[in-house]
Amino acid sequence: MNATCSPGRASLEAVIEVLDQGEALLDRLPDAVYGRALPMAFNATIGGHYRHCLDHFRSLLAAARRGDLDYDRRERGTLVERDRYAALNATRGLARRVS
């Protein structure tokens, strides 16, 4: 990240960096692991947590347009939770919107 860039640009670059890290994770993670329910974690899945993270980025981008930040407005049970490729496409789509 460029230390001389504006705070707004620095924030966008940080978002892009995190999305890039998410893409790298998804590239390495086997499909079976992505959607596997973990009994020790109340049957949560990596996919469910990943969708939750993407929801926060979507909420932040929507707030930039609307001026209203609402982290409670989320869709649960989406394809992103079950399908690693859907998550990868959603991640890339968000990165394009931020860039």
C-alpha cells in the first residue's frame, strides 16, 4: 500500500488486499472442506463464515452509495455458502467494484 495515498484510497486498497487474500484461500481450499459442517463449531462451515465476511464488504459498499450502514441486512443460505466457485466469483466481483 502506498503510504502517500489518501485515507479513502488506502481503505480501498486494504479492502482489495483482504479480498485478494480470500481469493488465495479459496484457490487452495478443497471443495469438501469449504462446505463441511464442523460439529465442534455448532455445525458451522467455512463457506458460511466466508459468506458472512463478504456480506460485510457488500454492506460497506452499499453504505457508500446509500449513506446507511446496516450489517443486519444479509442473505443467509446462499450458494456462496455451499459452492467454493460461487464464493470465488463473488469475491472477484466485489474486488472489481472496489477497484
